[in-house]
Amino acid sequence: MADASFEWHLQNPRITAARNSFEPGAMIAGRLSVIPKRDLNCKSVKIRLEWHTEGRGDRDGRIVTEQEVHKGVLAGDQEISFQFEMQVPEEPWSYSGHYINILWELVAEIDLPMAINPRSVCAIRVRPSEG
């Protein structure tokens, strides 16, 4: 059973066929809402911007930036929101190919002592405007 539910609210993404698309160098701003199912005494709540590869060959990836947005108790059944802002680097761009894909995502993770960490992933695309 999941210990928390998450909801992502991104500000000003480019709305295209590929939702949540951002220009290289752009700022991603938003809010993460978390509703714990029970009281959680967490070490931290962190939001990361990261990318990774999928496909043939070795998997690669990087955490571009990470923000710690909370420490301590999260009260059960009460929504708490965290504002965040992160800058997208100039590269690598999102890519979907025959042999390899480059995927970008925002990841929220609640660090719990001696337990499986609840987490949520919000997929984004990083690519320049067409045109």
C-alpha cells in the first residue's frame, strides 16, 4: 500500500502533442501536493530533476538538481504543498530513437527511516521549439 499520494502542478510548460515540454535553459516552476495516508516522520522530502537513457547498451543518467523541501513529520490525511523551481540544462535533449531513448523526469521522494520510500515521477520533455 502506498504511504502517500502525489500531484504535480507545473507552471508554463509548452503544451504540445508531447505534454509538459520545456525549452533547454528554461525554468521549471511548480507545486507538488502530497497527502500522506498516515503520519510520516520523514528524514526529508526531495524533488529532483533528472534524466536517464533506455534502450540498447548501458544505462546512463544524471541528477541535474535536487531540492530538499521538507524535514520532519507529514500529518496523515492532510495535504501539504511544496513550491519548487529548477533550471533545465541546455542538454541533453529528449530523444526517442530506434536504439536509445533519453528521458527526463521530475522525481519526488519521501525519505523514510527503515522503510520503502514513497515516490512519484512526472515525465517531461526537453527540446527546442519547432519553428
